[in-house]
Amino acid sequence: MRTQGWYLFQVATVVFLLSINYLADRLLRRLYSRYTGKPRILFWLLALLSVLVYALARTAVFREVGAGSILKYFMYGMVIWDIAIAGLLFSWPLCWIASRFVRREEQDPGRRAFIGQALGLGAAVSLSGAIGGVIAAESSVVVRRRTLSFTNLPPSLSGLRVVQISDSHLGLFFGLNRWEEILQLAQNEQPDLLLLTGDIVDDLELLTPALDKLAVMRPSIPCGIFACLGNHEYFRNVSIVRRAFASAGVPLLSNENRRLVKGNGEFYLLAADYPLTRNPGEREALCQEYAKLAASGVPKQDFAIFMAHHPDFINEGFRRNIPLTVAGHTHGAQFGWGERSLFEGAFSYTRGLYQQGSSYGFVSSGVGHWLPFRLNCPPEIVSFTLMRTTVE
């Protein structure tokens, strides 16, 4: 389902890509006398090709002409080029500031040469960072382990292990081999409960075989495997997604809950649908409505885990004193700083663990992506061990 907002975003992205390439072109013309003729023509050929690849990737053109398998290699090139260009522009003011410390007696040509050399170094660093970010996105996976303590966790549930997989985006950059690798890592954690928090699929042809592989794990997971919807399930075809999950016997929960039992202990799993709106006020209202539906019939004193795709549901988890709320959607903004996002304000909760009182919220950076670039924000699965603590 492609809305007007989706089309506006694509147009804005194309304008942005053209703009940064135009600014880089002007900068290179100003600083390098040899940047003319063939070098400049080559620059614009690569720049326009990167924009064209992005535009075509938003459509079905590659698949229709039977070139879907090579699209990702064009996308790698596009991402490397445009991130390197953005890095070049970012380094320009730093080079200019550094040039102010050059000795005053140096004439303008000397200063310009200094800036040119510094900018060349910045370009090399940007290019290597862009290549490294693409490689990191496509090769590394981290198992993030968290031990959380709760006073209201039933004693028989102490040690409960919950594994979260989010944002696999099965498709161009995340095939079935990668999916099998993720499932094996999840199974190695010996989970009692496995949660899939949305954006599982982009290529619907991969969904059924992926769910078949997932269903094989059910006997080894005592409390079961559950999923909730993300925005990409709606973008592709939510009806097909629902039928695929039902056929595989993997519950896809939407604004509802399940009572789960492990040994002599019981707890509730709550799940919310995706609030499909770009309006912040409408999204807040939908989050409140969906959380209310998800919690319907759940005794307030019983231990509960809340799963959703959008991280705004963490607010509802905190407001309702739900012990643990897990979400995804953000990919950690794909740029990290420590275990936080470099763009922490992009969402109310962007990456990692948050706490309010005795309640926790966690936003996974996901195992996949639709843009193949990550910098200090590796793909991750998350393994929670829930422990009971006593109040002294």
C-alpha cells in the first residue's frame, strides 16, 4: 500500500541525492583546476546513475526485466557513492576551519591547496567508511544479551529466556540462507519464547519457505513462537502475509493477548498492530487504542510482555506498568554511538534499552534492512533473560 506520503518521500529523496551531488560538483570545481572535461563528465555519469538506481529500486522495473538478482549490486554502488559524497560535503567545513590555522603569511593559493589536500583525505576516509558500512551491514550479526530483574516475576518463571528477531526484511538484501543463520543463532540461545516484531518480509515469494523453516523450531521452544505486524507487511500485502503465517501455524497477533505457561508459572503476551499513519497525533491515539485492546482481559497483577513493531508503544508499556515492551522499526537509525543511535532523537525511543520505574522498553536495531549500510549499529538478535529479585 503506497500512500501519498510514500511518493512525497521518494521525490524528496531523489531531490536530496541530486542536491548533494550538485554541491559536491561545485566544491570540486572550486578547489581543483583539473576537475573539468572528462573527470567532471564521469562524476555526473556516476551521480545520475546512483539516482537512477535508487528511483528504479523503488519500482518493479528490475524484476520485470528479469534483473532483480543484480539490483542489490547496483544498490551497493549507489549507497557507497552517495554516502561518500555526503561525507565529502561534511568534511568541507572542517577543512575550511582547519585552513584558518594555516600561517597568516601564506597567500590564498597556499591555503586553497591546503584545503584541497585535506578534502582529498576526507574523501578517502568517506569512501572507506561507506565501503565498510556496506560490508558491516551485509556480513556481521550480533547476539545482544540482556539480563533484566523484576520483583513481580513469578518465582517459577525466574530465568525465562525471550529472544527477539525484528526487521529481517526478507528480500533483496536478506535471503533464505541469511534467515537460516539468524534462526540458528536464535535457537542457540535456547529460548522459552521467540518473538518476531514486524517487518519480516519485503519479497512475498520468500515468506512461505522462511516460515516453514521457522515452524521447524516450534517443538524446541516451550512457550511458542509469535509475531506481530510491521509497516512493510502492509506495504506488500497484509492479507497474503496473514494467510502465510496461518498456514505455517505461527500465530500472528494483532491487538490481542495470549496466556502462556512455563512449568508452574504463567504470564501474558500482549501484541499490537502497526499504527499505519504519519500523523503523530493520530499515531498516539492509535497506540493507546491498540494497547487497550491488547491488554483486554489481562489481570493487572499478572506478569506481562508487550510486543509491537513501532517503538511508540513503549510509552504505553510504561504507562500501563508492563514489565517489558519490545519493538523494532527504527533499525537503530543504522548509525550507532556505543549502544545508542547516533540519531537518538529520530524517534521517542530509537535503539537499545530504556527504563521507567520497574518497566523496561527495548528497541532492536533489527537483523536486516532495505538500505544496505550500517555504521557501528550491527544487525542484531536480542536474548533477554528475566530474573526475579526480592524486595529487601
